[in-house]
Amino acid sequence: MSAEAEQTATTTWTGITPDAARRLVLAAVEAFAERGYHATTTRDIASRAGMSPAALYIHYKTKEELLYQISGVGHRLSLGLLQDAANTGGTPAERLAAAVRSFVRWHAEHHTTGRVVQYELDALSAEHYAEIVGLRRQSEGVIRSVIQDGVKSGEFDVPDVSGTTLAVLSLCIDVARWFNPDGRRTPDEIGELYADLVLRMVLAQR
């Protein structure tokens, strides 16, 4: 199990029970991130979890159900972080910086999970896809609301609020794709850097 998997096993996936189901989710995250959803077989996942393929079906009827579980947990956690940060009080700039800092840090600390959560959506069933897209729209709504508050107060100069919202979220999410835990910047440092970059994008010139 990777260092990230050990960390997330005690944080991200604690609500998944029994232990065998949680082990399968952890194995699926690593397999999907490494090989991609479509190239991963249920046998691959079961093997990584130290279980038989038959044991997997006791907990998850299909590979897609595993992806849905991972996507749901990941999106709800990241949405919660955004909401908490955006509602901390302060000026729109302070709230936006806090939201970006928190969102980026999560995608760096949980980059393996983040890659699966953010980049394997098309493999979900239509029903599950619609549910996850709904969570993504809530995340967009959090950032959009803070940017709108800044525009109303005159603190931000943003002609296209919707477009800027998508740009901010895309910038944050992409961290999961390239982050290297052995790189020169820590998740906290990247969070600070991105918060500063986003504020430079939106702040009105004085």
C-alpha cells in the first residue's frame, strides 16, 4: 500500500464498512489511477486487496459500483472542504483564498484519489454520472457565490463570473494530475501559491 493509501485509509474511507469493502476501494483507487478504469479488471482489484475475485462481488456487484463509491466519497469530501473554507467569514478575497487553498491541498495530499475522482467520470452509469455531476455543480456554486460577492462589493473585477469559476476549479483540480509527493513543493505550499494566483486573477486594480 502506498503512503497516500495508508493516509487515506484512516481518513477518506473510514465511513466504508466492513473492512473488506474498504480494502477493495483502496485497491480500486490505486488500480484505476495507475492503469485507468477501462484497463483495470475486477481480478486486478481483488488481487491488490489480497482477496479472491469472488469475494469482491460480495461487496460490489460491478466494477462501476466501486468507481461510483470512490467518486461519491471524493466529491462529497472536497465539496465539504470548499463549503467550510468559503463560509469562514472575512472579505470575499479572504474566503476565496481559503477555499482555493483547501481545495488545492486536498487534491495534492490525495492526488491518487483525486485523479480517479476527477478524470474517470465518463465511466459511470448515466444515473450515477448525473448524481456526481450534481455534486460538482454544488462545488461550482460555492466558488461562483464567493466571486459574485467580490464583484458586488467592488473587490473583484470579473467580467465573466461563470467562466472564471470554471477556470479556478480547473486550476485546482489539475493539481491531482501532476502532483509528485517527492517534488520540491508541499501540498500547503502549492495551496498558498494557487490562492495567490487566483486572487491575482480576480482582484480589482487599485
